[in-house]
Amino acid sequence: VPAIKLTVREGDGALNNIRSAKAKEPVVVVTDAADRPVAGAQVTFLLPDLGASAVFPASGTTMLVTTGPD
């Protein structure tokens, strides 16, 4: 299995206020052992069971995305 690395580029620790029209979307980068972006990797975002939370539009508390070429 090749080594991969997940890096949070934007949104780590972000606080989104529902009264504000601006939301900070999480952005992650998946790279291989040579730090090249990995296209086609599946990343699952999972919201916490307790504390401040949110709802993903399609599925509620989890969201599965596939990385692009960058």
C-alpha cells in the first residue's frame, strides 16, 4: 500500500456562524510519498456526535468526496 498524506489546507478549527452569509468550507489535500497530489482518492468528512455541529446537504452527518487532480 503506497503511503499517502492528508493535509488540511483550509477550514481547520473554523467557526461558521449561521447568521453570517459566509461559511468556511474545509479543503484538504491528499498527497503521495513524493508529495504529489493524488487524484481519485476518497475522503470521508464526519461531523461530531456531540458539541457544535452541522448537517451535510446530501447525507446528514457524513460526506464522501473524491479528490481531483490538484
